[in-house]
Amino acid sequence: MHMIVCVKQVPDTTEVRIDPVTNTLDRSSAPAIINPYDSHAVEEAVRIKEMHGGKVTVISMGPPNAIEVIKRCIALGADEGYLLSDRAFAGSDTLATSYILSQGIATISRREPVDLILCGKQAIDGDTAQVGPGIARRLGIPQLTYVNHVAGIDPARKEIKVHRKLDDAYEVVVAKLPCLLTVEKEINELSYSSLPNMLRAVRFEPKILTVADLQADLSMMGLKGSPTSVSKIFAPPQRSGGEICSVEQLVEKLLELHSNEKC
Amino acid sequence: TAIRLTGELANYQGVWVFIEQREGVVAPVSLELLGAGHQLAKKLDVELCGVLLGDRVSDSVNMLYEYGADKVYLVDHPVLHFYRTETYMKVFVELVKRYAPEIILMGATTTGRDLAGAVATDLATGLTADCTGLDIDGKQRIMLATRPAFGGNIMATILCKNHRPQMATVRPKVMKMMTPNPGRQGVLVTPEVTLQEDNLLTQVLEIVKEHGEQVNLQEAAIIVAGGRGLGDRAGFQKLCFGLAEAVGGQVGGSRAAVEAGWIEQKYQVGQTGVTVAPKIYFALGISGAIQHLVGIRGSDIIIAVNSDPDAPIFKECTYGVVGDIFTIVPKLIEQLKEKGGIRCA
Ligand SMILES: Cc1cc2nc3c(=O)[nH]c(=O)nc-3n(C[C@H](O)[C@H](O)[C@H](O)COP(=O)(O)OP(=O)(O)OC[C@H]3O[C@@H](n4cnc5c(N)ncnc54)[C@H](O)[C@@H]3O)c2cc1C
Ligand SMILES: Cc1cc2nc3c(=O)[nH]c(=O)nc-3n(C[C@H](O)[C@H](O)[C@H](O)COP(=O)(O)OP(=O)(O)OC[C@H]3O[C@@H](n4cnc5c(N)ncnc54)[C@H](O)[C@@H]3O)c2cc1C
């Protein structure tokens, strides 16, 4: 089994501040971390490797300092890592991002065919959950999104069986390999990194792939390859602030609402 | 109303809503989107269409007219019994190519997001995720799609200027359904599509309902949610469940309460939990972190009880009581009981 996990470097959104004057995002205020869902995707791939043998490759598209999240994945047990980094990638929306990542995956799989691709359910900064389906479509393979359990893999029949989380239920699905999963956090508990993996991570240097390495079409990436554009960014509207009252006053208000609203 | 475009983009007209259903039951978000889509279609002076895919689902068509659809595209086929990306995408993309809508809306549910991501990639067009606001810029004839990003810390308005259709997924419970107009009629279109079970790569074996009681926070009229301020499991039980019982509400929790193990994850309200829109939302001992607030902004009335007068929840609430929950909530329960209460029928 050769598995590729897509991991994204994101700002820790609990620490993100918005500049109240310029209404822009002050990214410098927030530490960069691995997208939390993606570490669960790496963990799952490593577990599958332990059961079925094979190899776990991680790829990330991002600026040069995204090397750090790849190292983090090595510590979690990944074998190989690639960073897709090029100025031409900047400003990509999800359509362009999925194009670049799928070109990266295609490049890697020409040497080592890929059986399974794993992504996080969504990234905590862009929050779109669109990149996984985008990659699957471009590669023409099945997508299984919101997976919270891998029930089994049959390498001989080239099949995977998973549970997909639905709003009030889960669905049991079988798909042919190769396919792409996007995973929920409940899929596993992260294990502690082993000492050898931690040591390997310290010294690890990912391979860097640029536009030239990907044989990619420049018009399909960056701002040019992105049909969506952000026209305005603003702070979420705040309510003016609540009316502070006593318990007695609150009870009055509730009773009043009750009689008016027939609730 | 909006200007007319010229050139290639002018070939795309009409607003489409993907009608999500499971076992024939239409998802409420789809009806909400017909409401939102109606507003957009009016501004563009075009028709509003529902796209209903499934297996023996034609019974729902009339309801879609009643909720605002002028036209319904219905593809009814056994292969479409369960939602599968590969089949739904194939049919949907084929319809788009045949009938060329300018806007497509889908619910930001697991199914809607799964389908939208695949369809937009296939059509090589723009898709705005998880919107909370939609409008039309009439001068450019462009949809303005507004959405929270960065964990709710910012709002962004996103455009798709040069590609059609313009696509968006929209959060449940933010758009308003129209009051149904009984007997309202529309046009039914049943396009022929070829579908075969052979050669499909995915197969749904079963759908398993989560056992345990049904939680439907999204539909609840009153929610009593508790946070870390409740101190421990016993406090959560007594005050949060106690008040919920007294007012006939559903219990929810902040992530801190879920992580402490006082309540299961499926009851978590917020960015990584459910988005709710009750008539009344009680926040007991919840500080009001942005990730929590983004999940409750659709509530009509928010009532906060917190001992810290500077807690961010007080900026967001309708009514706030400052003080210790352990004295305030029992008093509240008692007085409500005395005065006959607000329990819904
Ligand atoms: C405010 C704002 C709003 C935006 N809104 C939209 C929008 O509505 N539509 C749109 O098309 N674009 C939008 N974008 C652009 C979008 O955020 C970027 O294209 C982003 O790089 C990918 O989307 P995401 O973060 O939402 O990833 P998601 O689709 O949520 O990520 C899902 C998974 O894909 C993989 N993945 C994603 N990115 C990478 C990467 N760089 N490297 C490796 N793996 C990755 C990971 O496994 C991740 O868990 C927006 C950007 C901003 C700043
Ligand atoms: C990516 C991401 C996603 C997240 N998603 C969610 C989400 O979906 N939902 C969510 O809720 N959180 C989410 N969080 C976590 C969020 O940032 C907060 O940490 C969390 O909401 C805090 O929960 P809380 O308000 O219960 O606890 P705290 O912030 O600790 O607040 C406790 C409050 O109780 C008050 N209090 C204490 N004792 C008393 C007393 N005796 N009487 C009255 N008041 C008292 C305190 O003044 C305080 O305001 C997310 C975080 C991240 C990073």
C-alpha cells in the first residue's frame, strides 16, 4: 500500500487577530501549526501501514517554512515528504490548490503508484472542505468524505470499506482503490511519536517540487487559475451588547416572550 | 433588477437549488435555499429551479413549488437510491451542461459539500463554501457570497466574476424558508439520463442511525447549553439539565464541556459542532469564544449567565445575568415554575 497524505500548514485560529483599523488578518500573531485534521489523516495512514505494510508519503503545498509540518508528520511515522513550493502557487483558491496537489500526486505516483490518498475533513483556516473532493475529481478516483472509521482494506480485491459520518447517522461504503478519503478527528487517537521517529524528523529534509517539476499549466494556478476572488474582508458584526438584568427581570422577559410568541 | 450580460456568460441563466433528500425526506436546508434563491432570482429576473435527484422521490415535487420553485428538474432512478458522489455528480454535471444555470446553491451539509466540491471541479468553476449571506451586485450581475473563515474570526465576501455557474454552499439555519403557498404550481422537467449500476466504483452497504436518543439541536426551539463554568459533571447535570427540563429545551454544550466528558460530542455547539438557531439560547458558564459564537448567531434571543462581567458572551447576548450560576440558575428554575413557566406544548 502506498499512501499519500495531504497536509496543510495553518495559523492556529484560536490565536488569529484581526487588525481593527485595516480589517486585515494579522497572521504574524498566530503560530503556524499542522492542520489538526491532517495529523489524524497521517496517524490513520501509519496505522494502515502497520497492518498492511507499505509506505506513507506526505505532501504539502505552501511557503518554504511549511517544511516544519512535514517534519512533524515524519515524527508521527510518515516515511517520505514533499513540499510543493513556488511563487506561482500563491493566491490559489481551492480549484487551483487541488490542481497543484493533484499534479504533485501524479508526479510522485509515476514512480510509485498510489493506492490511497488521505486528506483532513477541512482546514481550520480556509474552512472549505473543498480541496479533497477537488483532488479526487482531477485524478478521477472515488472520494469518501467525512470518514470516521476504516472498517477494512482488502488489498487483493483492491477495496476499502469505511464509515462516513452523516448528520444523524453513518453510512457504510465500499470503494475501489485507489481512492481518496477525508477524515474526521474521531477516526483515531493520535499516538505519541517514537524516539527514532522524532530523531529522524529532526534531520529530515523534504524534497521540494516547483512548477517545473510538476509539468503543470501555469494558467491553472495562482490567481490566474482561481475563479473565486476575495473582494472584501471584515470583522464579524458584533451585537451591540446585551441588556444586563436581574433574575426577576429575566423571568418577566421570558414570560412576556412566552405570551407573545406562543412558544 | 440586474443588468444583462453579453458574450459567453450570457448563455447561463437561472438560479438552481440542489434538493437534498434521504429516503425521500427533503432536508430543511434545501427549502431554506429555495427561500434564499427566490430573492436572488427576483433580483436577476430569472426563474428559480429545484434539482431533485433520487429513487421514487417524485412525491416531493409539489412541495418544492409551494416553497418557491418555478421549475423542478427531476431525475428519478434506482441507481440514485443512496447518495453517491459518482452518480449524483455525473447527473448534476450533465444537467448543468444541458440547461446552463448562472447560480447553483447547495446546503453546507456533508452531502452538499461533498457534491458541490466534485461538481465545481468538474465544471472548473468557482465555489464559495459555507456561506452565511448571499446577495446580487446588479451592476455587474454577480453573486456576492459572504462567509466566515479563520475559525469565524473574519468574514469574507467572495466573487466568481468570469466563470459560470457561480456556486455556493450555504449553512443550514441561516436562510429563511418562505411560507409555503399551498397549491402553487410549477413546471416539471424530467431529463433522460443514462445510468447503470455496472462499473460504478462505490457501493453503499447501509445507513446506520446513531443509536441513543435522537439529538436534533438544529431544530430545537429552546437550547440550554453549559460550559466549563458549571465546574463538574454534577453541576452540569443539575443546572443545565435542570433548566432544560424546566423550560422544555434541549441540552447542548461548549467544547470545554464536551472535552471534560460532561456531555457527548454530538451535543457540541459551535464551529466544530452544530450550528443552531433556536428561539432562545441559554449560555450557562460559557465565556463566548469566537468558535462558540459562530454556532449560535442565528438564535433569536441569547441569554447569558456568567460571573465575569467582561466575558465576551455578554457582548453577543440579548439578556445577561452577571453572577454565580449556582445561585442564579436554581432561582431562575424556581421562579419560572412559580409563575407557570414557558414550557412549550
Ligand atoms: C478568507 C478566505 C476565504 C476563502 N474562501 C474560499 C472559498 O470560498 N472558495 C475557494 O475556492 N477558496 C477560498 N479561499 C481560498 C482557500 O482558502 C485556499 O485555496 C486554501 O489554500 C485551500 O482551501 P482550504 O484551506 O479551505 O482547505 P480545505 O479544502 O478545507 O482542506 C481540506 C484538506 O485538503 C488538504 N489541503 C488543503 N490545502 C492544502 C495544502 N496547501 N497542502 C496540502 N494539503 C492541503 C488537507 O488535507 C486539508 O485537510 C479563501 C481564502 C481566504 C483567505
Ligand atoms: C479549531 C477550534 C474549533 C473549536 N470549536 C469549538 C466549538 O465548536 N464549540 C465550542 O464551544 N468551542 C470550540 N472551540 C473552543 C473554544 O475556543 C473555547 O475554548 C471553548 O468554547 C470554551 O468553552 P467554555 O466557554 O465552556 O469555557 P471557558 O472559556 O473556560 O469559559 C468558562 C466561563 O464560565 C464562567 N464561570 C466560571 N465559573 C462560574 C460560575 N460559578 N458562575 C458563572 N460563571 C462562571 C467563566 O467566567 C468563563 O467565562 C474551538 C477551538 C478551536 C481551536
